[in-house]
Amino acid sequence: MNGFDRRTFLRASTATLAAGGAGAFWHPSPARAQAAPLKLKLGNDLPATHSVNVRLREAIEAITAETNGRVAINLFPNNQLGSDTDMVSQLRSGALELATMPGTVLSTLIPATSLTGVGFTFTSYDKVWAAMDGEVGDYIRRAIGKANLVPFDAVWDNGFRQITSSTRPIRTPEDLKGFKIRVPVVALWVSMFSALGAAPTSIPLNEAYSALQTRIADSQENPLALIEVAKFYEIQKYCSLTNHAWDGFWLLAGGRVWRGVPADIQQVMQKHFNAAARKQREDIVRANIDLQKSLEAKGLAFNQTDAGAFQQALAKTSFYKDWRGKFGDEAWALLQKYAGDIG
């Protein structure tokens, strides 16, 4: 374009704009007019087929639909983003936006979150959910908030934990003497099994299968749902129904990230994630009815135990006294309000 043509073009453009004709030159497309979606990552240590991840995917789809794509949440199961400890650090730094975390594992940062995992405390789900949807849950939520993390209201179910073994069934507390058992990286459970005379080894979940396969440990302890999806039945012979502890998963957001999420999107996320958590609780109850039969068909031999005998054995040690001192009288009183006398 020569100088004359350029001046002519600019004069024509200016005249058109002055006449309100900007649209003659630029029409913003719907894609350009709409803000880019808020992108969030959600990580956890569970296999993709675990009920928590099944329900999380459903909730994510519902959130995407209700916000018309304003938020895009990507789920990363099975420690794809690192160990639980790694993900906690990422949450606090803002490198990770969301994660589900077992309370006992989170206790390495926030001791109060392992309160509900005290050995042989809860005897039924009625007591568990009364506590977690009530004062015990509120107490733990406040503690989480002080660590600049935001807990969603509803706690997910990790389930009552059982012991599997490749060497012998566990029927009495005496059977745990010298027993090499894999446990999570959780001081509470290391302490509990040590008090019962076992030899616990802390190993992350994603390394547990190989540890059992190579006999670094002879046994492990987990809820039936995780024993099934992690395929521990392939390398274990016995499953002892000890119900030795209950633990839940907290869905957490990083505090700094959460404060930047628009309020209406926060409400949508709370609604769908909390509803998904309650559905997942029902999933575990229904699954437990069938899981024993399924696992028996895959080769696991089951046996019942007397939880009272194990609690009495623990009470003869300093376990309950020590942990009451660590949690504090207020927390312990709340726990006993829902679970009954402990130790």
C-alpha cells in the first residue's frame, strides 16, 4: 500500500469508528469473548478404579456442566503427582490446587487429623458419621484451616481397616508378635502396631505391592475396597477382620488458590463434591457386603477377631495414654463423646 492509499485507508477507518461502525472491522467470536476456564488439578494416592475416584469424576463432570465450562478440573489418581507428602507440600505452595488425603497421612502436618484413626475406637458407621459430620469433624476442620488448607464439608470413606498376610492369620493380639507389617507413613499406626509387638514398616501405598512381593513385609492393613483394587489378594493368603481403625479422606483445596476461586464456582464445587462424598460412603457400605465373597473367590481366607481383646491388649501398654497426651484433653473428650470410653 503506497502513502496515499494508507492515508486514505486511515481516514476511512477513523470516519467509520466515529460513526460507531467498529463492528465493520472486528466481531469478537464467542470463544474469544469467553474467559479462559479456571484450570485445577486434583491428585490422590488411590487407584483410578477406587470408588473415591469414580465419584470424583462424576462430580467433576457435574461441576463442568453447571459452570458452563468456566472451571476445568483434571484428576490425577495413583500418586501421579507424587507421594501424599509431596502433594501436601504442593497444596500449600499453590503448585497443586486440590487433593484427597487420608486423615492419618495428613497428620504428619496436622496431628489432629489422625484423631479418628486411634486403634479399636469406632465400632460402627453410625458412630463414625455422627462424629465426622458433627463436633469431631468441626474440630479437625478448624485445625486444617490453620495450616492454610481448605477442607470441603463432607468427609469421604476410607473404611475400617483389616490385616492381610502371606504367612499366617491374625486371630489374637499374640499373633502380631514380631509380625512384619506394612503401614502407611503414619506415626499413630506405627505406634499402635509397635505397642502390640509387631514390626511395622512405613511404605507409601504405591510401593506396597512390590514390598509385599519382595517380602520386605509379610502383611499389610487396609480396608477391603483397597485390598481389592490394589490386588493385594494376588500376593496375600489371609485376611483377618480386625476393624482395627477407621480413617476417612479429606478433600482439600490450597488456601491461596481457593481464595482466588469466584464465590459462585466455590458454591458449585462444594455442592457437587459434598454430594459425591456421601454417595461414596454408600458405595463402601454396599461394596463391603460383596467384597468378602469376591476376595474369598480370589483366594483370600478370612477369619473373624475379637476387637475387645486387642483393645485390652493396647490398654495394658501406654498407647492410649500417650496419644491422649498428644491430642489433648479437648480432642480426646470429643472423640469419646461419640466412640465411648477408650483405653
